[in-house]
Amino acid sequence: MNHILIVEDEEHLANGLKLNLEAEGFVVEVEENGQVALNRLTAASSEFDVVLLDVMLPGLDGFEVVRHLREARQFVPVMLLTARAHTDDILRGFEAGADDYLPKPFDLSILLARLSGLLRRRMWLRESGDADGEDEFDEFHFADKRIDFCRQVLYWDGGEQPLTLMEATLLRYLVRHAGSTVSRKALLEKVWGVREDTDTRTVDNFVARLRRYIEAEAARPRHLLTVRGVGYRFVAELDTQG
Ligand code: CA
């Protein structure tokens, strides 16, 4: 049973969502204040599987809540509810560490589809092996790094970097397609599940972030390469011919 925290100060909207999600079998709690929600989510006892987070909130706004969550190394999946489908809000949300967004107003069916997408991605990362007990992508080693996709952590000698759900999902997709060029549009569709024409800067921002984690010099990437005019290519082995 999935446990959802709705952070929304419009009472009728929050209560309507709660009733509808409870009818779908979710366990739902509501907070209306950003700071109070942040305190609950960073408490050691927090057991939420997913957070629906409005942007405009009393206390702290949604961007701040998700940013503080990630700083506190709390990586629960967060879906941001944006008032308008403004590209800037979407980008800002992803930058802060949100995993998905939904412009208001939305249909319940769309919300349910996106929620199950988020929860599925989380399961996909967490599952320890598939039916035959082997999944070569539970862990991946390259250069001096090790990625543990189940724990969503990147390790290297003497350090580690926890990854958000979207960072881990993007990295896993790139690793699965190592050696191939993948387009920004394909990444938006396959990793973010975004079908509409969204600004592909979202992808670029995440790639820039991953490079800071995995490259010796983020400005001179050797693993996560830009393929001009198309997209990106991940290479595990360094090209010794330069
Ligand atoms: Ca609000």
C-alpha cells in the first residue's frame, strides 16, 4: 500500500485529491504548510512513498521544500503541482530536485497515470534482479565509480553521492544504452515520460548535474558525451586515442 503526502493549501483541492486517492487504495495524508511538510518528511520516522507538492504554499514554497529535502538526503519521489505549465517553473522544479511535475488543473486519470509512473520507476530501480535472478544493471562499474541503482547511490574511492530518482533513472537509461547516441527527445519520453513538447533544457540540466558527479572534469566530459545537434552518448571505457 502506497503512502502519499499531499502538500496543498487549497483545502477543497487537497480534500478532493485525498478522497479520490484513498478510493484508489492509497493511504493519504495532507499538510498545508511547506515548512511543516518539510519537517515531517525529514523526520526519521517518515514513511511516505511519494509526495504531491504544490508550488505556492505558506511557510516554504514547493521549490524550497524539495531543495531542502534533497539537501537533507531525503530522496522520496516528489511530483510538483505547478499552477501553470510555465517552462521556467518546470525547469526550476527539476533543478531543485523534483522528479516530475503536473500543471494545474489536471484530470484525476492523468494524475493517477503519472503517480503510477513514478512508483513504477522507483520499483524498477529497487527491484533486486528480475525473474531469472540476474540483472546486470543493479550495479554498474566504470572508471573508478560504482553505481548502485537499488540504493540510488554513486560511490567512488573515499566518497559517495546519493542520486534522486530522476538522476538514477536517467543514468541507468544511459548506461543501458552505453555506446549509442540517445536524443534529448527520446530521453524526455523514456526517462521523464513527457510526451508533449517540453523544453529539452530539462535534459541538459540533468546531464550537467550528472557530469559533476561522474566526470573528473565536468567541463571536459569523457564518459557522458554531447553529440552535437542530437543528444548524448555514455561511454564506460575511456577512449585512449583521445
Ligand atoms: Ca497553493
